[in-house]
Amino acid sequence: MNVEFDNSVVDKNRAQHKAVQVAIYVLLSILVLVYILPLLWIVMSAMKPNSDFKSTPWALPHDFSSLMDNFVFAWTKGHLGRATLNSFIVATVTLIISLVVGSMAAFAIARLRFKLSKLVLTYFMIGMMIPIHCVLFSLYTQFASWKLTNTLAGLIIPYVAFSLPITIYIMTGFFESIPNELFEAAVIDGCSVPRLFVTVGLPLAKTGFMVTGLMSFVNNWNELLFALVFISDDELKTLPVSLTKFVGPHSTNYTQMFAGIVIAVIPTIIVYSIFANQIVEGLTAGAVKG
């Protein structure tokens, strides 16, 4: 049987497909500009004296001998070096604790199949709905009685508490996506539950670890409210809190503040640039398979 194709219909479909592709590329290009241009403007402004910024905020820097002055001032006089170290300690310790505890809880919910597993998962998911503002006063009062205010431990504890729900939720989806046959084979070989978790669960859910780890680290790196309320000692302040010192009651040195902002966002940009594909793949896998 001979089948005749209408070339005009084929050409029309190709033209429509190409038009859709062009429209998508144009839209994505616009979105890229919307997100990148403000960051480029901040970097450009951070390389100018404050007087030049106020007179010509949109102009390019013209004094190339002082391009890095604001960055040096922000790092040394603004104490961003110490603040960066504090943020790194808090975010890293929170990351380790939340991943270890959250992954074990997620594995128990997904694989041990006890009667209240779904109820326990729902209980943790409720934690994702609680705004931190609702517990700020009560936490501060309790931590003050425990002598935990003005300490890095006083930040790590609530950070872990608010990181656990999303970690458990995502990791549960990854553990549930692992085929049962792998666990059954390991049990036949004599694996205990802890060994199942370490030798089977963790290696196959490493993408979930990457996703939840990056989310936890970046969120706690940028957190301001708890750090602003709980920490008063300049030596213990984190990076977001230290940036507020560039804003005065009567005047603000915007260019030095912009330099501090650039220093603060560089680590997160590097992390997302390196692991962007893994983040998207991990979120998709956890959402669809779970």
C-alpha cells in the first residue's frame, strides 16, 4: 500500500515547531537577563567609590586603581573574614547533623514499614509549614535560660530542626524508589538493618544526599533572622548579620555594602554552578519516584 505524504503539512509542522523553539529561547534569554543584570550591576557598583555611585549609579567604574578597595575594606574592616568562617562552621555542622539524622529517619520511614510510618512522615512534613517567626520568641526565651544565646550552638540547634523536615521528605522519596529486590537480596546474604542502610541505601540515594545537602547548606548560609536575634557578639556574627553593619542610621556606604554582598553570594553561585544538573535531577527523581 502506497502512502502519500503531504509535504506542505510537514513543512507547516516544522515551521510551528521552530517558532515554538524560538519563543522558548527568547523567553529563557529574557529570564537570564532579569536574573543576571542586577548581579552584574551590584558587582559593577562595588568597584566604584560611594560618591561616584551616588552621582552616576549606572556608569562603569573609571578609577581602575581602586577597583578592589571596597572588597578589601569589607573583608578586613567589615570583619567579613571572621563572619564567613562563622557561617561556614554553622552551615557545615548543621549540614552533617541534618543529613545523618534525616537520612536515618527517612530510611526507617521508607523501608522498615512500621504501622505509624505514614503518620510519622506527616508529622515531619508539618514542620515544613511552621514559620520561624512563630517560634522565635519562645526559642529565645528557652535558649536564654539554657545559656545558649550568643553561641554558635544556639544557631545550629534551630537550623537542624528546620532542616530536618525537608531532608526527611526528600530522602524518603529516594529510599522508596530503590527496588525491593536489592534489599531482599542483601537480607538473604545476612545484612542487618544498619548494614542495609550503609551498604545499600546510602550509595543508591547519593543524589538525594547532594540535593538536600546543598539546600540545607545554602539556606543556612543565607539565614538572617535567627542569627540577628540570637547573636550579639561581633566575633560570633554570621555573614548575613555582618552585612547589616554597612547600613547606618543616617547614611549608608552602598558600594562597600555591595562588595560585602558579592563576597557573600560567591560561594552559593559556585556551588550551584558545579552541581546544577545534579540538583535538578535529584529534585525530579525525589518528587516523581517518591
